[in-house]
Amino acid sequence: MQAGTRGAVDVVVIGGGPAGSYLARVAAERGLSVLLADPAWERVWPQNLCLWEQEVMALGAAGYLARTWSSASVMASTGVQVPAGEGYALLDGGALRAAAAAAIHGAGGRIVVGAVEGVEARGDHVMVSLSDASFGDGQVRAPWVIDCTGFRPRWSAGPPGEPAWQTAYGVTLRVPPSAAPRIEEAVVMDWRPSPAERAGEPASFLYMLPMQPGEVFVEETVLAARPEVPLALLEARLRARCEAMGWQGAAILDVERCRIPMGGGIPPQPAEVVPFGGAAGFVHPATGYQVARAWRRAHALVDVLASHPEGEVRERAEAAWRALWPAPAQRREAIYAWGLASTLGFSAPELRAFFDAFFRLPPPLWRAYLQEGLSAGEMLGLMARTFAAAPWSTRVSLMASMRRWLPGP
């Protein structure tokens, strides 16, 4: 496909969030002409999106960071602080979008601040109908169309199962100098319960990022629940924590509300449009993070986009799906899914005891699990060590979960 031909590009990316923007940038830097369509392209991303230091280096993301912390830690429910042994970083969404725009325009592509209204496969290409008729009279021809519209995508099948939900309520506070937190590192999970948490309610943890001097971002998070936990409950828990820390007079500078689908399974092989990001099931079942997973897979997908410009749409889409979900990744995902199912069955005390045991493992090991850096065999070994370190009540719940998860005779 010749870049610059009226109404024709190499790749159409539908959705310009963190996954779609990065994919479009990588494809454009490989010389592919990209049309990125998103009616909300100019909207600021509402979430604080973070990466671990090793992920920043591996993904070449140093140019897209708003802030870094040289160290991070977790806090067990017993009050024992566990250093992660690695730094942490906050992404700059504006910098990522600017880099994507520069790469797209530099390769002869275009960004359309408008909606996709139709997608139709026609043998060896796909026709995309746009609400904006200024490019190709609103009709765009491409060998590849990538759906980056989220967990319940419009143009591809998406994850087949019913997810659990991670919910979070966070605020950025300007803290009075007399009560300013004496921390300089990111606290990724603090499992000590909020003063407002009641017996029988789902467990939540505190996430805390010191920002500029006198400012801190704090967030109350339920890791995963089905049905989802209301944000009002998390807001009340966070308020109680802040009051306990002497921050009741702090000014609220910004509010973050998150609702993240956890699990749901791997999408079926696509027939026409290739899913990517949340549409492809990339939300990490153990953390709710998606950015690093999507960015790692972007390069493998672009390899396929660049090397398979010809042939039937269905055959090319299946090749792309195999690059996104090779057999080792599918095996790891099945283990993550079992881990998620296990935590859904825990009471609040059991969940805290489980994570207390998990974070007693060597930090490089549990970090690799959270960052998708272990093989399936290594993941099973980690789970066995966590099981051995957990109290008997938690082991019983894990064994019950295993019996539910494994197929019957």
C-alpha cells in the first residue's frame, strides 16, 4: 500500500489511548502509514499510569515520564515495610501523544479526531468509514485495522468472559507542612486496613505517590471483586485514612476514579479486525496494569503488520493474533486466571494473609510475577512457595479454589 494514496493507508488504529497511541507510534517509526481515529484524542487521560523502572528501560519509555521515584515498597498488613528493590515511574500522557503524532505525520499518516462508523472486509483489504470526510471522503482503505477501543470493544470480539472489577478512588492532596508525609518513595500496596473498613467487607489497600513538595497522591483500591465495590465505599475509607494521618484539612487538587476489568479471558482469533490493548485482554489479572503488557506486544504486532501486507484479511488477522498470544503467553495467562479466581474467594483477612506471604518471597521474584517476567513453570514455583509460606486457613481456601478451578472427572 502506498502511503499518500488518497484514502489509503497501511494501518488504521481505532482508539488513541495509551495502547493505541504507542502502537501507532511504533508502526509509524517502522515506516508504515497510519491513520489513528479517536473522537477523544485531545482529552487528557484521567488515570495515573505507572511503570516499574525495569519496564521503562526495556520499553524505551524514558522520554514519556512525568515523574520517577528511585525506590518503591509494599507494606504488609502487619506493618512490615518491604522494599521492592526497584524504582517506579509515572507516565506523561501528553508526551506520549505528542511522540505518536510526530511519528504518524512523519510517515505520511494522519490523526482523525472523529469516530469510526463502519468496518467492512473486502478480500485482501478493509474499508473503514469515518465520521470525518476530510480524508478520503470519509472512506479509508487499509490492509490492517487494529481495534484499541477497550475491554468491551466495538469492532472486535474482545475478552469472552465476565470479568471481576478493580475499583479505586484517589485524590491528589496539598498537605499542610506540619502533616506532610515523610516519604520519598512510591508505596505500591499498603495492606493495613483503613479505619473505616468493617468486618465482612472486601479488603482494600492504599496506593501512595509523593508528588511535588507538599503534594501527595493517595488512592484506595480493591484489587478485584465480583460484583464490583462501589466507589463511595472506597472514598469513605480513603477519607478515614487521611484523617488518621492528620490530613483532614488538606486541599484536594484532583480526583481519580478507576473501574478496571480483571480477567475475562483471551479473545478468540479475529476474523477481520485485530484487537489490541484492553480489547485483546491485556489487563494484567494480578495487578490491573495494562500499559507495559500492551507496549511489549506492540513490537511483535508491528513485525507482523510490516511483513504481511498481502493476502486475505482473515489469514493476516490470525497471524497477528498468534503474535499477540503465542502459546507460552496463553499458558501464563491461564495461571494468572487461576490466581485471580483464588483471590476472589478470599475473605479480607485471608487476602491480607496471602499477600503477607507473597511479599515475604524475594523481591526480584514477586516483582517478576507482577511484571509478567516469569515462565509458566516459574509462576507455578512461586505459587508453591507462597502456599508454603501462607497460614493454614489461607491454604485451605487455596485448595478449595483449586478444586473449583480444575475440571471434574
